[in-house]
Amino acid sequence: MWRAARGLFVLLFVAPLVTYSGDDAIAALRARLRNRGYTAEVTGGPMIALWSDDAPGARALPLPRAEPGAYLVMTDAGDWWVWTNGLDQGPLAEPTTLPAD
């Protein structure tokens, strides 16, 4: 029981304090795309990550997170939403437009 409680504590209180940057989102997506069989041209190609609080909610969250939003990672293989919890969604059927500030 202590292990489960310790893991829950880390997930709820420590994990949100860890910073997750656009570079982290790109690195995670590169690895996932490589595992899914995308070519080196895609996984090693240009990518840019933009944070959006208007991102759709992540499905199948293991536990609720206080942190809304996700990175929109734009690649040669299309646009992908990448959440800090390890989930992603893409390639998106429609090019993504972010609201103007």
C-alpha cells in the first residue's frame, strides 16, 4: 500500500511542478512517431511546438491534472496535440488554427 500511496503523492504533487517544455513535447513526439513506424524524414524533420490553453482535453487521463492545454506540434506529417501526461492526438484532419491573442 505504501508504494501506491507514494506513487500517487508523486503524481499529484511533484509531477505538476516538473516543467515540460516545447522541446520535451517535440522529443516525446519524435520517439512516439519512430515507434509507430514513421520514416526518418518525418521523425528527424523540422518540428515546432506551441503551447495552447485552448487545446482539447486529453482523453483517458490517468488522474485529473490541474494543468490545462497541450503543445501543438507541427510536423511534416501533420499537426499533433501533445499533452504533458504522455498522450498525443494526431495527425489532425484539419490544419490547426490557434486563436489570436
